[in-house]
Amino acid sequence: MFDNIIVAVAADTGKSPLFSLEERVAMAEKVFAKEPNISVEPFQGLLVEYVARRNVHTVLRGLRAVSDFEYEFQIALMNRKLRPDIETLFLISDYRWLYISSTIVKTVASLGGDVRGLVPDHVLSCLRERFGFTHGEIEPVSLPPVPELSELARLQELEASLDRDTDK
């Protein structure tokens, strides 16, 4: 669908992230290390302004449930008002991930619950370390197909912007 993908990690999320910006970038870099067309970059400020500075024309946002759509649609309309030249595309999550959110994963992990298979292995290790839990050996978890990579980014409170320019 796209030649290059930039996973844009927001410094100012409006949320209370469990991990610092540097930690989130490092986790995403490790998760996507074997994907040559995926890069990870931190940014501050508005996503559409960052996207414009990178000469990117498309932002991809993941949707899990109907409740996501209303909020994401409002954001997309505001982004369109701010930067009419930047398009927002929505990717619906696979049904297996519909109930997952970063809040749920963090809550379960903080209480010692097993979130294997819900996050990449490296993120699982980081969660366990942060909360002081160790539950034996980490079993390998294979990444889902590429269309679902943006959902993994979303689970890590990342925003994925996609570069459809083939000139780079």
C-alpha cells in the first residue's frame, strides 16, 4: 500500500504515558528493526505539521471500535482544516485486537496479568521490568501481517504516518 512508513511517536500525547518519549521510540525501533521500509521518529506539536515538514501526504490512523471512530473522525476533520493537503486514512483493526487498548494492557500488566501475544516481546519485557514482574521465559510472538503494524503502534501509544512518496 505504501513504499515507506514513518511511525511518528508523539512527545505531547495529552495522556500520561507509562514510558518516556525516548523509551517509546526505542521500543518502536526494536519492534520494527527488521522492517527496512519502516522508520521511527519522535515529534512535538501537531501531527499534521510534523507530517508536512516531512513532506508526507497521508496519515494512517487505526480504528478498533465504533467508539474510536467518532474521536478519530473529529481529529481527521480538524487536521483537514489545518492542512487540506494531508489526507487521513483509517485502517480497521483485525477482530482479534478490537478489545485491546494501551490502557487495558497497562492495567493488566500492572496487576501481574499475562499480556503475552498482545504486545511484541520487547514491549512485554519492558512492561514486566517497569512493574517488577517476571513470569518465566518470554515465548516468541510473531508479528501480524504488515497492515496491522499500525495497530501495534497504536497499542504503544504511537501514531503512524505513512509516506506514499516513492522518490525517497
